[in-house]
Amino acid sequence: MIKEIEMNQDTIEVGTNVRWLSAAGTLEGTVKSIKLGRNAAGDMIPWMLIEGPNFGIRKPLKTRLAATQHNLSMMRVRVI
């Protein structure tokens, strides 16, 4: 398991609150884990598991984001 990811001037680690843009709008959550896994191209990259509050749906938000510099900048991930 990876403990932290460097992103521009910020460090994202387990327990960090983050905000990002998605098709569902601007979402917020807490990083629960950072693990290595394969992407569609077969490369080993870090993945963040993020859990957020209940946004009016039955279950709390859970999502995995590819934690590459390119993806984090495209989704405008920010530490809050």
C-alpha cells in the first residue's frame, strides 16, 4: 500500500479530504486508501479509494480514481 502521492504543491495521503470534478459535478470525499493496480494499458499505477458523504442517494459515495499526475490535473483534484 502506498502512503502518499505528491501532486503539484500538495501531498495526498490516507485521510486527506479532496474535491474533484466529474460528470456528476463537483464532489468531495476522504481518501481511504492508495494502492497499486493495473490500468487498461496494463501499467501499474496508484489508485485512490475515496469515500464521500451521502449525496441524496441510498449509499455513501465510493469511487476509485487513477492517481496519475495527468488524471489528477484533468479532474482538478484539490486538497481541501
